[in-house]
Amino acid sequence: MAALARNAQPGGKTTPLDPMTTRSIPMQAAAQARIKDGDRCQVVGGTHAGKSGTVRDIHTSKTGAVTITVVQDSGVRFKTLAKNVTVERPGTAR
């Protein structure tokens, strides 16, 4: 647990690490920055590879994994990791 980690200080003193200031920004944050609610996306990896739909419910976990809910045109919903999707821009349909 990050809250239990100790940081050595001069004189042998230790202080708890503040997880909000010592945690690095995970790679998945870049994925979230390019995905917005309502974007059309194509799943390129994972269990749902080959499916496409509209992005809904973007969520970042404590560990930094970005998950999204994708709603297909048929109304079927599924969850996947943001790193497994590409955003379809208008005029670039496959």
C-alpha cells in the first residue's frame, strides 16, 4: 500500500508518502485524453476486437486503467479498456 510506504528523511526520520503527489501519471491517461464521451470507436484489441460503437461512461481506476463502455448500433453494451480502441474520425471509416 502506498499509504504505508515510508520516505527516509535526514536524521533517520520517516514520513508517510502522499500518494497524490508521488504517484506518476500512468500511460493510460494518454488514452483517456483522446477519447471523449460520444466518440465513435473501433475496438482493435482484447476480447471485443473487431466491434465498434459509441463511447460512453469513461472511468479511470485507482491504478490508472481507463475503462469505457461501448454501445453498439444494435444497443448492446460492453466494457473494454481504452488502450484497446481507436477513435474513428469523420471521413476515415473502414
